[in-house]
Amino acid sequence: MNYLEQTLAQLACDIPGATRVFHKYKLDFCCGGKKTLADAVADRNFTADQIIADLNEVSQLQSESKDWRLSEPSDLIDHILSRYHDIHRIQLPELVRLAKRVEHVHGDRSDCPTGLSQHLEFMLQELENHMQKEEQILFPLLKSGNYTFAQGPIAVMQHEHEEHGNSLEVIDQLTDGIVPPPFACVTWRALYTGLTQLKEDLMAHIHLENNVLFPAALAAA
């Protein structure tokens, strides 16, 4: 396989562990999944050989990752609901709390992520509205096999996924790439650990919908 000619989305689907490699190199495989690997690594501070070596390594390792393309849409939907929707509803309120604490205590520092708590509150509201639309409209259509009627809601969800991707970029900007400053307190470090997990989970969530669930539904329609 010529990895450079494959899209990030295709590699994420084909190679268990590829998403971990993409996180390492900060490559967007969910909203930016249509880019080829060659285009994605252009003008970056690492070579294509480096990421190809890592992809080869993870592809040779045994993995328990499930290929959701082989599953029924209803099974994938149930997985998305339990693994991502339920988890996001736990993650974001706690991250808002931690961010408010850090901004309150360390607001006089130049490296404090001022505005982060407000941005996370915005994300919480937007993501909750998004998930409710999936749970109440799109997912019931897909589970019942009404793929033709699902095309409109799918287009809306894909657009909102782009907005979620933009929100993750704002987090990166506010937190210097989610890297805690030297001598950051325990709360600050816990906040950034949680932000890293949120980013990885949300990107995996969007990947499963954009690159697996939605294409299968549109093909069936």
C-alpha cells in the first residue's frame, strides 16, 4: 500500500492504531480526513518517512480495535452512544469546572488559558444540541433503515462536525497546544490531561460518523 496516496480517513479505517499515530503528529483525520497523507504532511516539521515508519509499526502489532465497517449500523450507533455521547456529557462539565478554577487562581499569569472556561461552556452547549439531534432524529432514521430521509440530517451533522473541529483548534490556541506550563499546579495539569482526552475522544467520535457510519448510510440510500 502506498500510504502517501491514501486519505487520512482511509488509513484511520484500515490500520488499527493509525489514529494514535495521527494524534502524535497532530494530523486531523476526522474533519480533515479527505486529505491524502502526502498533502497532510507537506510543509510540516517531520518527514513522510517518519510517519510511514510509525504506521508500519502499528500495522504490524496485534490490536483489539474493531473494524466497524463490518458491523451493522445499529451496532455502531449503540457504540457511539455509549462510548462517546455518554462520555462527553461527563467530560465537559468537569473540564468547565477545572478551567474556572485555574482561571480564578492563576488569572494574573500571562500563560493562564483565559477564556477557556467560557469556550468549554460554549462547546458543552453546542455538542449537547448536536448529540440530541443525532439521538432524536438521525440515529432513529438510520436504525429503521430510512437512509434516503437521513441524507439531509447527515449533511447538517457533517457541517456541525466541522464546527467542532474549529472548537478544538481554539482549545489548542488557548492552551499552547494543550501543554501545561512549567510548575503548573495539579489542577492545571489535570485540566490539560482531560482536554487531551476530550480531543482524542471527539476526533474518534467524528471519525466513526464521518468516515464509517455516514458513508455506509449514503451508499445504501
